Amino acid sequence: MCDSGAPGHGVTPIQARLASATPTKWRDALVLSVSAGGWIELSFIGSGRTEIVWTHADLRRSLPAGSPLAVHDVYGVVRVGSAAHSILRECEPAAA
């Protein structure tokens, strides 16, 4: 268990509370791939949008390709069954 509250590390109590309080912001996704370094490629159900996120937790065993999960669009949390993990979204470099 990681004690850091930085994105992609442990889910903070306030992060968990805010995500629970905004249920309309959860999106269903399928796992396309998971790397040894914690990167997870997702495909959002219904929109086909893909996204790459990172988490400190090693989820390779619990998230084989095709696994469903829920992603909170605002508070950076993924739910895999009853387990919640903080995520860091891959960002485009800022325009100069």
C-alpha cells in the first residue's frame, strides 16, 4: 500500500469522498493493456475514446486485457470491483 497522496499513488480520503459524491462522473471502460511500469491503456465503452493512465499499483494480474473498470472523469480514480486506485492521466505537452 502506498501512502503518497500524489496522483497515481494512494487514494486520499477526500478523493474517495468526492468521487462517491459525484456518481454521474463515472465512466465504464475496458482495459486494452497494462504494462509492468503501471501504465494502463483504456477504451471507454460507448464512445470508443482511448486514454492512457498510470498507477503506482501493479495491476497486471488483476487487469488482463478486456477487463471492465470504472473511471471517475473528475477525481482520478479507477474502480476494479471493490478496489479503488488513484490514477495519473497521460497529458499532452503544453503548447509553447
